[in-house]
Amino acid sequence: MKKLLTLFILILISLLGCNKQETSEIVNEIPELNIYAIKVFLNDDFYENIIPVFTKIFECEVNIIKFPDARSMLDKAISEKDSSDIDILFGIDNTLLFLANQDSLFLQYESNNLTYISEGIIFDKEYRINPVCYSNIAFNYNSYVISDPPITFGEMQDGKFKDQIIIMDPRTSSLGRAMLFWSVAAFGRNGYGHFWRSIKDNVFNIYDNQDDAYNAYLAGEAPMILGLDTTPIFHTQKEHTEKYRSTIPKEGGFKFIEGVGILSSSQHKYYAKKFVDFVLSTEFQEKIANEMWMKPANKKVKLPPDYEILPKMTNDYTKDLSTRQTRLQYDEWIKKWKRIMLK
């Protein structure tokens, strides 16, 4: 194991040794990184197995403060914009790009390792937020309860699924926000409201966050939940069960992409850039599928066989909404969603 770790470190040193940025900015830098990260994105096992590799290579201390969700993390960073000692936000997703790219909060950084990242996963063309991993939004279901899951948006409206679907609030949850964006892209500005009305009776409950929602799902309170297509892989690998599965409507899906961004106010930009290079490297990305149960953004990484059973996405709505359109119309979408779902 020590030989493998040493080899991993040597490979990463060679990969991270050169950059588009001048290394002269290391002068007078304090060897320390302060990171905000969402709890789900940086779980304890992943942290213990991966972060020490970075600290060993750069002899740099890493301090991490965890948040329950990406929106609260971003809001905190925005409120501290002029006084923060935080360098990196780890876990900012594509549903927040319309907020994240305002007020020059993030530093533009085009890492050399973006060469290995799939073009379709790069959601910020200004390279302020760089993609780390992704999954497709899906509906996870308990196959012991639901043997015939909905495979179209129309079937989701069927009365046989009354009170069987758990969803998350788009105001507080990135997954909930992704479903809202997905519905707007799929049904249009005038049609998404009809979709939400048609599934309202089938919604068991709306939760503020993913943790509470998933705990209710696992407790058997409802057999279907808004989630990621890759989540059942966790149960397959860790619990050796295929009880939990996922389905994506045939009309099309939506990619949920999580990334990393360097704050413009960072006092440790050299190390922050090296950290972005690190998480985009093939060696780091190879850990994602079996440590975070998402798909790596790096196109050189081959997915494990377990991932071959995941449902296919026939049409991709992810980029149908521009950042500008989302910024201008988000409040309107939320107001309509509230009128329909929270009456």
C-alpha cells in the first residue's frame, strides 16, 4: 500500500509540476489552504484517502469547513467577499452558476488538466468553476416496492404513484433546483407549471435538504425519490444489494455537475491553483467512482462495470437554459413553483 501511495504521489508531482500560471507567485505564500466544501461532496473517507496526498506533495496544510448544501456555502462566501480568508469552494454545482459568476467572486483559472475533461461537462466557459464530477438527475426507486417504474414524464403523473415521490425544495436544495431547471428546459416557460400541477398529488413530501429526504426514502416512507442516477451504485458496492435502482424519463434528462472554484480574494492562489490541478488529474479522478459514487469529469477515466447498468439519457436538457436566462427568470420560476406546490 505504501508503494502504491508513493507511486501515486510521484505521478501527481510530474502532472502538477507545470502550469499556465507563473510559479513566481509562491514567493511569500503561506503554505496553507482554507476550503469551504459541501458535506456530501467531501465525505470523511474521501477526505482521509485523498487530501493527505495533496498535503504531502506541497507540504501545505489544508483546512476544511463543511456545509450541508452548496447554496448556504455560496451565500456565506458572497457575504464574506471582502473579508474572507477562504481560498476555495469545493462542491459548487451547475445550478448555481447564475449566482456564482456575479460580482467577480471567483478567479478565472484555465488549468492545463482541462485537456482531459470532457467538453460537455465544462459548464462555465469562463473557467471560474471547473467541473470535478457529475451524474444525471434521475428518480431512484425501491425495486422491491415498485416493479414497474415510470419511464416517461407522462407516466410519472399516473395516479398509481400517488404519495410515492419524495422531492427537494429548489430554494434550499441543489437537486431540487436541478429538477426545476430540468422541468423548465423540457416543458418550456409556459408548460413547466402544468407538469408540476400534474405530479403534485404524487409527491409524498418536499424536504429542505437531500439528507433528510434520503433518510425518509431509506426508512420506507415513500418508494421513489429525486436523486442521481449513480446513487444506487453505493448500495451495490457497500451493501451488496440491487434493491435500489434509478430511472430517467425517455423525453430527456439533466446533468448535475459539481465543481471547484478559487475565490478572487484568495491569499494563497499558488496552492489554490495546484489544488484545482490536483482534483482534475487522472489519478485523483480515478478515485471518484468508488469513493463519491459519481462519474469523473476526466474522459480518460474508465468507469467500473457497476456503472454499465445505469439508465441512458436519450436527450440532454442541461445546456438549454443559458446563465443569463436563468439569472433573469429564476425568481419567476420559484414563485410559480411555490404557488403550485406549497398551497
